[in-house]
Amino acid sequence: MKKLPAKNEKILKVFFSFEEENEDEHRRLARMSPSKRLREFGILQERVWGRKWTHDPLVRTVKIERIKW
């Protein structure tokens, strides 16, 4: 019987090619629910953008131009 890792344990996987790693990543994502995938996406975006992603409001600017014929 395979022992499941404890909650704080990490699993290290070694792949022999990028294709093998990509296939494993696709399988991992397929097992996740949409809400978990969205949460993971938010975590990655926060790493890139920092507080601007989660705490600062987005400012949208709209520009309307009228062209007379």
C-alpha cells in the first residue's frame, strides 16, 4: 500500500524530458476543480504583480472618439 505524504511534506518529481513534465502537469490540472485552478492562478498572479493584483483596485480608462463625416 502506498503511503500518502503528510500535509507539510513535499514530493519531488524528476522528469527526463519537457514533454513528460508537460503531460504530468496536464494530468495534475485535469484532477483539479475549477475553483482550485482559479486559486492557483491568483497565487501566481500575486507573485508577479504583488499587492496590485489582490488589494489595489483596477483603474480602467475609457476613451471615446467621435468622427464627423
